[in-house]
Amino acid sequence: MIQEHSQSRLETRLYNLFKEHSRELRLFFILLLVNIFIYGQKLFFYAFPADDYMRFFGDTNPNMLITNSARWAQALLNEYVFVGKLQILPYLHGLVGIFSFTLMGYLSAKYLQRERVSEIVLITLCISVSPMFAHNLYFSTNITTWLALLLGLLGFFAAHKRGILPKALGLFLMVFSIGNYQSIIQIVLLLALFKMLLTVGKAQEFTVVRKAVLSFIGWTVWLGVAYIVSFYINEAFLHYYHLHEAHRLAKADSGLTFSVLLQRVRYIYTHWFPFNFFEKEFNFLYLFIFFLSVVSLFVKLAVEKSGLFLKLLKFFLFIGAFTSVVLIVKLPSLMGVDIPIRAYFPVGWALAGLAVLQFEFFRGWLRNVTLLSLLVLMVLNVYYITLFFDSCKRQTDADIRRANMIVERIRISDGYVNEPIAFRIEGYKKFNVPGWKMQWQQPFNSFWSKYPFFRDFTDMRFYIMKSKEYQEIIDYLIKKGEFIQSYPGKNSIVVYKNKAVVFLNADKINILIKKSENLKKIPLEREPDIHSVFDLYVKNNMLFYYKKECNENDIRKKFFLRIYPKDPQNTVIHGKRGIPFQTWDFYFSLYGKKTGDVCVAAVELPKQYEIGKIRTGQFGDKKLDWDVSYHFPNKPNEGEKK
């Protein structure tokens, strides 16, 4: 009886809650359906990137998240929650992402004091419908990101409430969110900044302005505390598992001198967002909306009747705030971290905040200009998303077809016996379909997914070839003496004694094939052109290195080689004119051979342009071990030494 009574009370409370917020709930679910329709290609056409293939059967690397990006919380979720096939449930994960960003957009619109339906709709769509989110949604494994960002935003709102418990809960959620994806810091900073601008713009008293500014400073400090806590939790993981900071995390902690910081700031304000399509159109619209927001605040400042001191204070606050918007959006760049387009989704909150200022302070035709510019942006966003996911689907299908064609060519080769077969993919190569520019998100152009791709999307049973097995094929090809074409060339797939190698890039193997022939051409019958640690000979566009009493230590360090064109201004190198020199640094094993105590290397110099000078030697631990230059004469086979 008691249980039935409590259940009845719960149903009554839920009904009253729904009735009280029915308008908001209906509007939210309409916006959710709109976003599901916009992102429908991702949900219903099964577009997968290379990153997701790697994780399909649980090939996760939580340590990489901790060492590279300080994402300890994401590592824990990937290790204990979203494991194995739970990493990729594209329909469910896609819906979770769309729901999360739609709700974040809707809650942000309410936080920025929007009550009109038209304004709530536009602000929500500014945040949830963007090329950046489309790029992020492409990766099903980003489900932890979307959920954590939503939790972080809820934590920010909870921290506004009075009492220790909600504030402690808010800080906990923010720390956890930062431990998944640090972009929540940018989102909350932008919300706090625009909330301050709304208050300051309407304020007629100094005390109101001061309170708004102090509130923004307080939230900035609060975020700083949350970041520091998250950072040291990550440091504890590094210490416990005996790991070291690497890549982005290590780079972000280095080089923080004033000149480097100034260089980064210059980069932030002078580089566009790297969109796949419509780059100029998007950046123009962003600048236009930014300009309208500046106008809206300064128009409000010009017509209000507050005192001179308050106007000047507002003026400088507006200048600082608008300058900060770009810095906040590109905050990772300020820390020395290069991030892909998918991580720039805080730009949605920047655009939403700029639009809110215009809604608040524009009237008449200026307000209509704002509405029109936002509608144009929405149309461009939807068109971009459609093109992007179309190219995703075509790229995925093309990669799967290509992998199965390679398997078929292996099986019809004379060297194929049975499976499992020893398999190796040598080199990387881009196979972009029209409209696809994310070159590293391809199995054939990335080191982390090329083998899982063949494992999951072909029926070939294989194991990754061992070094000794690969050397057998190398010896066979060198003895054969036939140059290899890069895939899809006729002989780009070599099958020998049930070992298969796909040469996506055949440069190295062709160097090895030609090396034995080139080494025989060294003109030892004459004096070297330069005496040094290695004697240098130049003959018929070949550069030879020779050392008679040679040991492993002599060839361990990397050789440097700089090739200077005779006429740099009229020489095209890699599609660029006027490059002062070309860099051909190499290790001895690539061009050289050690026979007994004698070391010989032969480098074929470029024939595309006339060479004026070469500079070569070897790198040392802190400085060059040796360094010489050779100037090419006007007549062949003659030289002058420097």
C-alpha cells in the first residue's frame, strides 16, 4: 500500500513537472528532430573513419590519451566502460552526440537569457549545427567527448546554485569533463564572457559592472582550479604507470617565452579555420557576424545616457572582451598545440554569444540583418555537413573496395600458397575521393589502422610479417634487379614463398635495388674531390662517400645533405620556386653498404635542375661532427674545393 502511494506521488510529480515545462520540452525535441535530420547521413549511411576501425575489436590505447592529451578520464571510460564493440555503435553513438550537442545548445540559449522561440532556435542551431561538430561526430569513438562536455556544462550550471553540495558537484563534473576533453574550458569561458557583456551592456551603474566583471574573473579562476586538479590527476597516472608526457602534452609545456607567445598570438589572428569546403565563405560570415556584434555594443554605448567614466570603462571592457573571443576559441594554439578542425567546435558558442548581443541591442532593420546572416550561416552549415558526410561515405567505400582488390591480387599471384600468409604494407599513400581532404583519416595513409582495416574488412587471414621474412623479399628483389612501381602499379604487390608485400610507396625499395649497382660506380682509381672523415667523390650526377677504416660508430649517426640549385630563382622544387636548397638527409643504411672495414655510400643527385653546390657531413650529439662543401664547376667532372 505504501509502495503504491509513493509510486502515485512520483507519477504526479513527473506529470506536474512535464506540464510546467511542456513548452520547453516540445521545443527541445523539435530541435533534436531537426538535428537528426541534418546529420542523418552519419546515422543511416554507416560512415566510418580509420580511427574507428582500429578500435572495432578493442584495440584501444588508454596510455596514449594520458601521455598525449592529459585525458585521464577518457582513458578510464575507454578502458572500463566503452570497451570492445561498445567503442563503435554508430547509430546509438551518433544519437548520443546529436542529443548532447542539441541539449548543450538549448541550455546555453536559456543561460544567455533567450526567451523568444526564434532566438532560442537560432542560438541552439548555431551551437549544434556546425562543420566542426560534423567532423567530431564522424568519429563514433568520440562518445566520451560528447557525454563529458554535457556533464561539464551541467556542472557549470550546478555551481551557480547556493550551497556547498551543488558547488562541489559542479566542480567534480567540471574536473571529470576536463579530464575527457579540455574544450569544455573554452565553452564555459565563452558563456561567462558573453553573460558579462550582456550585463555590462545593460548596466547603468558602476556597481553592476564591477559585479559582472568580478563574476567573470571568479568563473575563470574556478575553471583554472578545475584544470589544475585534472592536470595533477593526469600527472598521478603518469607517475603510477611510469609514463612520460609526449606529443601534444609535452609540446604544450615547452617554449613559453614571450617571443614564442607573441608568435602564437600572431598566428591565431592571421590564420583561417581549415574547412574542407567553403573556407572563404565561412570565414567571411564569421567576420561579418563578429563585426555586427561589435557595432551592436558600441551603438548601445553611444546612445545610452550613462556618465563619461562608465562609458569609458565599458568601452575598454568591450575592446578586451572582443579581443578575447578569438583567443578563447583558439586557446590550444596559444598553448602551442595544433588541433584539427573537429576540435574547434567552441566557435559555435562564440557565434551564439555574438548573435545574442545583436538580439539584445539591435532594433529594426539591423536586427533583420542579424537574422538574415544567421539563416545564411545555417544554410551553409547544412550544405557543408551534407557534402562532408557524402565524401565520408564514398571514401570509406573506396577504401574497402581497394583493400579487397589487393587481397584478390595476392591470391592470384604465383607465390601465394595458403593462409595465414605473412603480410606487410610498406609506406603510406593518399587515395582521396573528390571532396575528401582528411588525408590521415585513411587506412592507407595512417600507421595505426592499415592492418586492422585488412583484418576487419577483408576475409584474408594473415599475420604481420617478421623482419627476417621481409629481408628475404628484399634480397629476392635486389637479386632480381627489377624496379618496383608504387601501388596500384603492375608489380606493386610482391608475393614470394607465401609472403606478400604491398608497396604503397616504392621509393625505399627502389633505392635498395639500385644501390648495389650504384656502389660499383665509385671512381676509386682517382683522388677524391674532397678529403674528410668520409672521402667524397662526385661523378655523373652521383655523390659517393668512402671510408677505408670504418666501424659501426662511423655510420650510426645521420648524414646531412643540402643541395643548392645554381639558379634558385628559376628552379622549381616540390612545386615551389626560389627555394634556396633541398634537404636530402639520410641514414647510411639507405644508400650505403659496409663490407669488412670499408664503408661506401652512393647518392644519386637530382637531375631536374642544375646544381651549384652541395653541403654535407654528419650530425653529432650537440653540433655537427663534420661539415664540408663542394661547388660544382661549369664543366662536368671538375670541381673546386672550399
